[in-house]
Amino acid sequence: MRKSVLFSTAALFASAAIAQQSVIDDAFTTRAGALKAAGLENAESPENKAIVESATSNYEILRENLGDSFGGFWVEYDENGNAYQVLAATTPVTVAKGYSENNRLEVVSVKYSFSELIKIRQQIQSSYEEQYRNGKSDFELISLYEGIKSNVVVVKALPEYKEAILLWLQKNAIPLDAVDFQEQDGQSTLMATIYGGQAIYSAASGIASTAIRCTSGFNVTIDTVITGAVTAGHCETVYPDVARNKAYLNVSPTPGSSTVGGGYIGDFLANQFGNGIDAVLYGNWGNVHTMLPKLKTSVNTYGSVKPVIPVDYSRIGQSVCHYGNATNWRCGTLSAVNSTEYFNGRPFNVARATFCGGQGDSGGPVVHGVSRNAMGIYMGVTVAGATNTCGASLGGSASKESIFQPLKPYLDIYTNVKIMTE
């Protein structure tokens, strides 16, 4: 049975009234506070930064040296918040004593190499997508990615599909000990609610009832002369029957829970949502707004944007943060850098992180937790129909995992679009 995608923005209509007062702890009004709340306050210590930077710079070297034995490489934090590196291998390896001590390296033995996990994931993905396109699938996958830390390919779906999926995997000669089936109660919910982190809303021209709240991601230049910004593609296309083709400022004092119409910013363009990339631009009409290479660092202050880095340049386990108008700053760690999420059978290649989010956060900036380099734009939470996963006072849930769209695939398509940086 085919299920429709449930976007949590469905009930978010424009209104000058405050629908509800969001209760946000002061700890989350700054990125530093969010890091502390996530238990990552030591992430920016010189010692931890050195270990994370070493992991980034040595990843390809270790992968090349170990060859087919390479099982993965990531960053962990011990009970005292001190970072250390973990190298997984399928055969015994010897690492230079100096490197091991300086980087607090731990070597673990695993059954499957990283390349084997990639092949298994690709086999599952190609077989599933082919049968789905042909209308022959009796189940739906929600997510699919390499679980590097657990040395498996993670397959997520509704619990009632478990038996059918495991049987299908066996028929396709997929080793079941290389797969971790995890229950998820529905497709990830894409959250929709001039600086990066600006409160905005999208609407059809002149139709206030069509408005949905979002957060602006990063300011951009187009052909070096036109300015605009990038946000989540589903902020425009969440309701395909109504073309929400215009972006406006949301000047509500509580933009995470209500919409108050502000000035018109510009039209949406270059939306790749239909092609599996949840990103869109909106223009700065007539360049009437001043758009700077900055993003919110707290509720009323701003900091510089640092250059974009590919999400796969980062290591699993390292800190990452996002800013949204519903939940302010939230931080966690990368849990997957190449997760395939399915929405009505359409695959999106996204990243996963252990931070929460809420309605109105969609499209907001996602940055490296330590360096603040631009990485992606926030999409939503991995809980079907959720309105907020950041705590009981906000209708929270046990799940603290979210997905975000890496910037690089989108920017690779539109080479004349550049993120404003300092």
C-alpha cells in the first residue's frame, strides 16, 4: 500500500495571531550553549580540535593504506568530553605509536570492510528502486545508509514491513548479519516554519492562507551581481497543488510558532526538490535588501559565514549544529553522511545528525560544530508527523535525529551560485 508523504507544515497557515508560545531554554539561544547542552562543550578545546582536524586530514591516507581492510574511521567523545579517533579494520593493523598516542587512536576489528558495506547498500538500493518503479514492491523503505560505527547497512521502514523486507533481502542474497533493520514510524517529516537563519515564510502571491514558515539558509550571489538565499526546496513545493512561489519576511516576535507578514523578498527559482535535492533559491527582488555573508549566532547577534565544506569531508561522530526559528541553535554529531531517504518512492541523498528540530526550522543553516563552515540546510526530523522533537514542553519525542541536505550537490549543479562568505 502506497502512503502519502506527511509534511508537518500542512497545518501551518498564515496568521497575525500567536498560535502558541514556544518555550525555548536560554541554553539554545547560542551555538555555544547548544554545544554544551549536547554534551559537546569541549568540542572546541584545542586538544579536541586537533584530533578532529587530524581525523579529517588523515582519513584518505588511512583508507588508502588499509585498502580492502578499511572498515571506517570516526571520532568519539569519552565520558569527560575528550575526543578520540576510532579506526575499524577487517584485518590486524599496526599504527605508528606516535600517531596513536597523539590522536588517542583506538583500533577495532570488524567483519565487513567499508567498500563491502557500500556494495551491499548499492545492491539493496538499486534492486529496491527498480521494483518500486515497476510497481512490484509490497513494502516501502524509509531510509538506507552505512552504519559505520556498527559495521552494518541500516535499513529503516515501518515495523509491519520487517518480515517482508528480511525475506526480500535473503532472496537477493544480502547477508542478514550485514543489515540492521530499524523500525521508524513513518517517513521523515520535513519541517517548514537578510541573514542566514532569518525567519521567512513562503506563500502564493496574495493568498495569505497558503503560507508556511521556514528558516533561510545561507545568502548567495548569482552571477556575482544578483543576491539571494538558499533554503529547503520543500518550503516551496510541500503543497504541489498551490504554487508557493514567493518568499516573505516573517516579522512575528515568535516566528517559531506564528506568522506575521513582512516585506516581500523575492520569487523562488531553481528548485531541485523534484530531482531528489531538497534545495531552492529565492531572489532578492531588485536587490532592495542588504544581504551580508553572516548568519545568526544568537537571537540578536550575527557572525561570519565560513566557506562551504562537503559533508562527506567530515567524520562520523564530529559535532554539527543547525539554527532554526522554532528551536534556535541545536547541536549533535554526524551519524550518517550519505543516507538515502525515500519520499513517495523518490530518493534523496542526505546526511543525518543527532540534533532535534521543530516546525519552522526547515531551510535553516547547518554548520560544522567547531569551525562553523557551511555544510547544509536543515530538512526535518526522523519521526512521522512530529511537530517538534526538542522536548516535552514543545510536543517532543524520544527521537533526536534529524536529516539535512548537503550544500555541495546543489552547488555543483548551479556553478554560478556562490555562498556569501567572509
